[in-house]
Amino acid sequence: MASAHETNHDYHIVNPSPWPFVGSMGALIMAIGAILFMRQTSGADSIEIAGYEVATSPWLFVLGFAIVLITMFGWWRNVTHEAEVEKAHTPVVQLHLRYGMILFIFSEAMFFVAWFWAYFDASLFAGEAIQPLRVEATGGVWPPVGIETFDPWHLPLMNTLILLTSGTTVTAAHHYLVEGKKDLFKRWMWATVVLGLIFTYTQAVEYQHATFAFSENIYGATFFMATGFHGFHVIVGTIFLFICLMRAYAGHFKKDHHFGFEAAAWYWHFVDVVWLFLFAVIYVLGAGASAH
């Protein structure tokens, strides 16, 4: 007679986990902490929440962020355990993980659509007569009067080449992993991680040379929101790839079972594509005469 607990299907029934609740509480605390911190930067000493005066401070945000990081570590460790120890990631489960990652990347794409939308609305209608305050702020032209934009053919072009090269190295790493050449896989993964760090450093240098600030005008706001969030995604992707590299040293990835790395590679290619749009639209098409 078959055991009552014997698995006779291809689906993985997830064990009860505290992480969804802990993560949601961490996100709530982080959101409230962010509001308090932003009010502090605007000069307020306290904010009223549900009838209580709460002092503004960045520490609540730090606490929430720490809880979110702990949740990410614990939850993904459990998923790795399910795949490597429990062998619960059957082909059907892996397929559904792929669907989940595709939907996540699509949601990230829509996130960037919002920033491109804001940029196009401001740049294409800089002189719109029905928006007198915008005309006053921009001078009716784009880039706004007084804005010295970046020359797209120096640091931005170099960063474009760096990111495109990193897309090539991560593809090479995937190729060698499928062939079972794990030493070459690790070398190309190291190359990808290093290129991601170089990109982040180069963008930080670029920001230091910016002649405009985030809060000064609409150009600065749209520029830093779009490129800054992309930079954040590069940092996340670099961490993602580095963790995959450490898992490779632990012997987790196999020729026919390495979705964790595939997810990181997909994410990295998505970051590459977003940057190409940013470079073409904001740096090249949006460059002022002073940048050429």
C-alpha cells in the first residue's frame, strides 16, 4: 500500500513558512520609516500617525530594510534547500519558476515605463501652452534653459560598452555551464561581476560631475529617477550574479538544472536592454547643444 505522504505528482507543495508574514511586516516598517525620514529631510521634527506624534528618524527605515534583507536571505535559502536537498524542483516546478521570473521582469519593465513616460511627457511637451508653470520652468525648450547635459560619447558611451560586454560574458558563462565546464563558467561569472562593479563606479563618477541636482528642476528629477533606478537594478543584478557564483563554488548548479543562474542572467539582460533605451533617449536624443 502506498504511503499517505508519498508524492505521486510533479508539483511541489511548499511547507508552512514565516517569511511571507515577516517580509510584509518588514516592508510596512520600511515604508513608514521612509516617510518619517523624508519628512525629516524636509525639516519636520515629527509627524502625526493615528493621532500620535512620532518623531522623524531614519532608524525605523533601517530596521525595516534589515528585516527585508533577512527575509530575502532566509526565504531564498529555503528555496535553494528545496532544489538541492529535497529535490523538489521537478521539470514542472522549474517551468513555473520560469513563468514567475518572466512575469517579474515584465513588472520591472512596466516600472521603467513610468519613468520613460515622465521623461517623454516633460521633454516632448516642454513648451505646452496649457502648462504655463512647465513653460516657465523649462523656458519652453528641452533640455531646459540653463541645463548643461552630459556628453553621451564619453562616460555614458563607456558605460554602455561595459554593460554590453557584461551581457556577452554572462552568456559565455551560461554556455560553459551547459557544456559542464564549471571552471570556465566561474571565470566568466567573475568577469561579469567585475564589469557590473565597474559600471556602478563609473556612473557614480558621472553623477559627481553633474551640473544639475535632483531637486532643482524637472530635468534633474526625470534624469536621476530613470538612471538612478537603473543603477539600483545594476547593483541588485550584480549581487544576484555574485550569489550565483558562490553557489557555483558550492556545487549547486548542474548542466540540466540551474534555473537560479538562468534567472540572474535573464535579469541582467533586462538591465542591459533598459540601459540601451536610457542611453539612446536621455543621453543621445536628450543632449543639449553644449554636450556635442
